[in-house]
Amino acid sequence: MRLTSESLGIVVGRARPDEVTFESKRPVSIGEYVVLDYGDGGVLGLIERSSITSGALGDDIGNYEEAFESRQVAAENRRDKSYKGTVRILGYLDSLKKGRAMIPPVPAEPGTEVSEATAEDLSSIFSPSSHGWIKVGSLLRNPEVQVGVNINKVVSRHLAILAMTGMGKSNLVSLLTKEVSDIHGTMVVFDYHEDYTYLDIPNSNRMDARINPRFLATEEFAEVIEIQKNASNQLHVLRVAFTDEVKKRKDDDFWNALVDAAAEAGREKGYKEASEKVVDKIQDARRRFSKILDAGLADPLALIKNGKINIINLVELTERQANIVVSFYLQELLEDRKKGRSGGKVDPRFLAPVLAVIEEAHVFIPKGEETETKYYASKVAREGRKFGLGLVIVSQRPRSIDANILSQMGSLAVMRMIQQDDQAQVAAASEALSRDLIEQLTSLNSGEAILAGQWVNLPAFVRIEEVKGRKTGGDLDAVEQWQRLAQAKEMAKESSESYIPSGYSPD
Ligand SMILES: Nc1ncnc2c1ncn2[C@@H]1O[C@H](COP(=O)(O)OP(=O)(O)O)[C@@H](O)[C@H]1O
Ligand SMILES: [Mg+2]
């Protein structure tokens, strides 16, 4: 690409204010940017469809012989090929450089000159050097143009990162954590698959999820100790046993008092068996989750640090337990940030905005099912802006995420996605992505994304920078591991055969 614009083609056919077609000198790629000369200024457009047709080799070719002969005709005729591009009009270049999109009210006249956009124009739109922007990659079709995102908008208006597994969602989150770490921002990442536990982030604070069972509601505690939702007798026993009196006891006292109370509840007629099961479950949970359930824990938020990337490891938890943990932290964070705004009456723990990341969002905020996290996530999505609590939701199953919460996400990063119902849900949730853009999702490769919404000036096809040294969520390489094991065995065998006693000298 050049600094001065290169003429590319001419607008033809019926033009609309938002979309024109042009005849090009060469085949054009989807995702290329072009500038149309409107007389009163250059207007930026994005190529959303591209086609090549041949006069001689049209759909009416009836047989192989005809195709064979027509190929000759086509090769000799300079006028044979038609390269068409359909362009979505994005707005006047000047206004876009200032972060606004002003679309000309009238369509481009047929005959309007179309040229390639210059690197300089694109850079000032896609990576403004202004405050709050961080670099995440480069334009897919113009690799010399860097792309930035406005991190302020992520915190104030939330973000959804959606794509199939293995397409680069966690890589993008990793990149954001590193960038936010560099500017001493505060993030809380709920790490469901240990994607971030071993990531090299300078300002990080890692912890295993910990909750105080004494602070939970009975239903929540029942989830944690894995009492089935339909086990009504066991729930009854727990309700009788999990009293305020028991909750007041700390540490081991709490557990002992709870077990006694659950055993006591078995005296009630018909509840003996349920009581025994509940006692088993309490003791089992206490042992299995000793690292997570801490009855002596005063304030779980105290573990989260200002100005750090806080990574909360959820890997040992079941879905339901993880749900309790995430909802618990979200609730506490929201309460704390509300305090921060109330004008100094109560000291908040977090003195500045916090960005929370929920991976596997379809588990925590599913469509058509109530979960603990969903209630608080939707509160944060609606109100977080006021208090400076941003939400990033990440999922490989957009179709299974609560549509209401998804639609509150002001920004989007979408990578390869082939399922129709996933695409439809994303389209419904966001005005920022046109149908044509969504159709392109099937053709993206790993690490390539469409960024849209409030955190960018314009929707963009972007190659996201790869974060090196990640322990990845990619498929495990069984063949490689077997080979390594075999090699190690071989080496062990060789070294035992060529064993040289110490002190032996060859001379
Ligand atoms: N921006 C990128 N550039 C190059 N490769 C990438 C990029 N993002 C992801 N990948 C590759 O894809 C793999 C899966 O990425 P990951 O972010 O774990 O996917 P997801 O979280 O969507 O399942 C990574 O191991 C890496 O090899
Ligand atoms: Mg992932």
C-alpha cells in the first residue's frame, strides 16, 4: 500500500447512501478500505463483497467444449473480466479521524473515482494516538496499519469476545491483561480453564477462589456442597441446620456446629436418610474443598489488589460452585464500587474502576435459566457504567448466552464462527455488525477478528497480536507427548548401558 492513493475503479450501477458498487481494475479483497471522491471530501468505504465474472465464461456455458473455446476468447479479450466490489460507506475521512462517523446524505454519483485508502489515513482512524487507546494488532488487509482499541470504553460499556474454540479468544484476553497491567489498571479474571494462571503478566496477583460458606444463602450453600436442586428433603434438612446461630461460629466450630445441626434435623420424622446424606455431603465438601471454603475468611475482597491483574483460579470447581464464586465476587465488587461513588461516607476498597472478565460466559449467564451469576452480571451490565465496573464476557457458544446481557455489551470482538444460530444471536445483539460482516465470520482464520462497537472508531478486520509463552487452550498433542515419552525411555536405556563409574578416567 502507498502513501498517495492509487486509483482503483469507478462507481457503477445503482448507488445508495450506505452502499455502492464499483468496477475495479483488479480483483478486490473483502475487508479492504477504499476512498471515494465525493467532491466535498474523501469518503471512506469498506469492501464487503467481491466478485469476478467473465463475459465469455458465463453461467450459460453448456458443455466442456464450449468452456474450453471460451477460455481462449476470454484470454484474448481485455474487456472479458469484470471485478466488482460492493462497498459499505463508512463516513467522511475527516470526521472519522476525529472519531465520528458522518455519512454523506446523498449517494455517490455513478462515475465517482474509487481509490485505495492510504496507510496514513487508516492509521489516524484505527490507531489514534490519543489517551486511552492501546494497540492490539494490525489491519488484516493492510498489515502496516496498527489497530488500537479504546480501553476506557471497555470499562464503561463492556465487551463481548465471541468465537469458536481455538480461534483466539483467550489470546485476546491475555493481550488485554498485559496492556492493562502496563498502565496499572485493575482487572479481575475468573480463570475457569487455567488459561491465565501461568501467563507472564508483570503486575499480577494470583489466587485460588475462596469463599466463606458462612456468608452464603442456604440455596447457594446447597449448590456448593452439591445437593441436587430436586432433593427437597435434603434441602429441608440444610435449611433447618444452616441457622444464623451456626453461621456465627467461625473456623472449625462452624463446621462442627453445622454437622451437629444437620444430624439433629434427622430426628424429625421422615428425614433420617436425608439428614445422613447431608451430613456426608457437608463433611465431604469440607474435606474436598478445604482450599476454597474458608469459614475463617473475613473479607474475600481483601485478596483482590488495586492496580493489579487479579487472577482467580476456578479450575477445581464444578460449574455450580464456580457460579457461586463468580456471583459472590461480582456482587461484592459492585457494592464496593457503589461505595466509591457515594462521596466518601464509606471507604471503598477499590479506588478506581475495575474490569472483570468472565470466560465460558454461557455457563455463568446462560439463556433461559437462572443462575446466581446472571443476576449480578445483568446488574453490572446495566449499572456498572455508573460505578466504573466493566465486564468482559467470553464465549464459544453465543447462542446460549442470555440475549439481554449480550446486547448490553457495547463492544465486540468476534472471530471465526460457523454456526448459523451463533451468528444470528451476535447479529441480533449488536447494531455495529452488518449482515455482510457477519457472513465473513466463516472465512476468518485463528487470530483474526472483527472488532466493532464503542471501543473502535469503525468496524475493522484485524489480525490480533499473538501473546507468546501462553499455555494454550489448543488441542493437546498426544502424538508429540507419546514420542517424547518414547525418546525419554530410549535415553534412559542408553545412559544405563553406557554407564561409566565415577572416578574412571579414559587416559
Ligand atoms: N492472534 C493470534 N495469532 C496467531 N495465533 C493465534 C492468535 N490467537 C490464537 N492463536 C492460536 O490459536 C490457539 C488458540 O488460541 P486461544 O486464544 O486459546 O483460543 P480460544 O480461547 O478461542 O479457544 C493458540 O494456541 C494460538 O496458537
Ligand atoms: Mg479460551
